[in-house]
Amino acid sequence: MASPLYIAVDLGAGSGRIFLAGVDPGEFFLEEIHRFQYPPSDESGLLRWDFSHIFKQIKQGLRKTGTRAKELARPVQSIGVDSWGVDYGLLDVGGELITDPICYRDKRTDGVMERVFAIVPRAEIFERTGVQFQNFNTLYQLFSEGRNVETATRLLLLPDLINFFLTGKEVAEYTNATTTQMVNAATGRWDHDLIERLKLPAGILPEIVPAGTDLGPLKPEIEAEVGLCGVDVIAPATHDTGSAVAGTPLGQNSAYISSGTWSLIGVENLEPLINDAAARENFTSEGGSYCTYRFLKNVMGLWIFESCRKEWEACGLEVEYESLLAKVVAAKDFDAFIFPDDQRFLNPPSMIAALETQLLETGQEFAPDPAAVSKIIFDSLAFRYASVLRSIGSLTGRKLENVQIVGGGGRNGYLNQMTANASGLKVLAGLTEATVVGNVLVQAISAGRFASLAEARLHVLENVEFEEFKPQKSVALDEAATRYAAVETRFVN
């Protein structure tokens, strides 16, 4: 009998891809079948995701993927969906979506954290959940809903919402549920005391299930529409970073940077790390696959760069990625630095204007040239990564030896090398589709192809070629590190 294939639906915050994958012995087969876009749009003053468009594109991709599997004469074993965290949809009593989900970049949660802390102190929330404070966490989004939830009977995070419309099952997968800041780290269940004290509707929250849970087959009408019969849906680590970490062959002293729109910088732990120091530095212990925890910190990431590129393109400037990167590599000087985690970069009307404002505020000059701005962004990200990695070493007591950069950002050789230079750690890159790989590995473990996550990761290590970037030192780099530190200190302290 022909060996099976797996379908991975990977949704980023604005674009989605659907892959067909195979992980037979000696095989590492990944083929992108369908790609689509869904930028959030303003509807009556709120930034929303067009869910019907997203789901329509997923079904189209599933249909195309099934056709491709038939061409390869291999059956489809299962489907797994992952996405970004925190955003959700509300269902009515009939199981229909009440309104399109609101995007986490919407400004409705501005100032909400302070209102929540007036009811439940910040320190207590961290002690209960171990999750970092971001004003777009589901906890604060739900608190801002007010009476809008009165007609809702169920809240489902984005991948769970998709799984519901695929299978009819209402559950919350654990790795993504922890991003809500409403899961008790000690129990792995919804923290009903916290939720009720904030007068949030606990009854609309579904059962939490672990990564690898079989949600059953596609609904008959979906089967007929996409042409996939007898195919189960598996909940992988439905949070995209959870899947990326699951797919990364980490060693004991390895850190990871899941590099994309956001950069998630962390290590894998076997226990949540919740103490005053972690709280002070706003680190998170989010749930991982198979009894692991993602101890990490969010950094704004390549969102800053891509937002600038869109503005340059709108102005008619030629900013093709490879040629722009070549100019960055050729530039030798460190002209200026930004602090990437400034909240003004979250969703500004103009990213370029926001960068200029911060540079002027810190006594630095702004040069509008795209290559110069790009270099400032990449250099600043590398030094920010290094700062976070030092904090991780201090907080965990580990002597880090290397950092694996996974995700699309791992294609940026300049940023990889600068990260090695700034951190003094060897950088490994090459697993650019780590989220898809992790999604598939959990499906394969569920199917019995691998006995454990360790065995599945070994398969990745044996079949993927990693590029090494070794640290390079110079006087100019030391001076740049000092200058960046002065900028970061201004914002952090």
C-alpha cells in the first residue's frame, strides 16, 4: 500500500499556505499547493478578518491538495490547521459566526490592561498564567467586548474555529489556548476564578485538548465539496509558534528564534518558569506539544520591514527583496538604531514615519533611503535578539551554545549573520518551513509514524541541511552594541 501524505494548513497574520507533506523513512517531502492573502480591513471602525474568505480559500486549497495526492498515487492521512494566536470568533446558538473576528492589531484594547489590573493585580495574573502581558491577549480583547458577547454561546480561537467548520467539534487546543492568558499554568485548564472575577463569560469557553488530538472526519458536506473522503482532522500545536518549535530539532543548550511577522525568541522547558524575574522582563511560559513549555519573548519582528516595503512600493520605489538585501550587505557603517518593541510600531498609519519619529526622539538622524532604513531595522533586530537571548540565559541558568532561526526570516542571511555577531552564539538556519514541519510531525505522531516528538525531530535533523553562521567580532560591532544598548535602555527602563 502506498505510504500516506499529510495536509498542513498554515495561517499567518495576513496570508495562508496549504502544504502536502510526506515523512517516510529517508523522505522529507514538502510541496506548497495553495497560497492566499487576507489582509484585515476596517468595518465600522473595527479591524476585522474576512473569515468567509479565509475558509473558502482553505476549502479550495484542500480540494487542490487532494487532487495532487491522487496524482502522486498516495492517500491523505490527515489534515492539521495552525494559525497565529489570541484572535477568536463568537458563535451563536445555531453554531453560526456572529461577526467576523477582530484583528489583534485593532486599537479597541488600548488602555484595557490597566482596567483589568484594577480588578485583578498584574502580578497575580502572571502568577496564575505565566503568560507575558500584551494588550492584544484574548483576556483583554474579551474584556473589551462588553455586551457584544451576550448572544454568544461559544468562543473559538481561529484554528479551533476552522476545525469546527471542518468537523463540527468545539474544542480549544492547548498550545493556542495558553496564548489567551486565561489558562492556569498549574492545571492546564481555564482559570475560572480569574475569568469570573473579571465578569467574563466562562461558559462560552470550550474544552481544552492536547496537541495531537484526533477531531474526527470532515463533515459530509465538506468531504463532498473538497473531495477528501475518510480523512481525519488532527489538532496539531495549533499555535503557529507551537508548531514551529515542535518541528525544530532543539538541543539542551539551544535557543530558537521563530522569525517572521513576529520574532519569538525562547527555549523549550519541561516546566513553566514563573517567578518575579520572568515577570519583570515580561517573558511567557506558553504551552508546547507533549508536556513541554515555550519559554519565550515576543519581539516585533519583520513586520516593521515588510510594512516599510509596502509603503515604498506604493510610492513607486524599486524594493525587490534580494537587491535591497544586497545593498544592506554592502553597507558597512552602523548609522542608527531603533528599539523594535516600541508599541508605536504595532499598527501605525505609516511605519516609515513612526521610525523617523523614534530616531529623532533618540537624537539620531533619519535617512529615507530604503537600503539605509532596512539596515537600521535588521541591525536593531539582531541586537534586540541578542539582548533577549542574554536574558534567557540569565533567567534559566542555561549556557546557550547556539540559536536556531526558523521560519521565513531564516532566509535573510544578513540578519542571521548579524544575530550571530551580536549574540556571540552560533546560528543555524535552514528550517524555513518550521511551522508546517511541526504541524506535520504532530499529525505523523498521532498516526503512529513516529513514537515520540524526539524521534520525529531526529527525522528532521537527518533530512534537512542547516547553514551555520559563526560569530564575527570587530571594534565597530562593539561600538554599535553600546549605541544600541543606550537606545534600548531608554525604552525598557
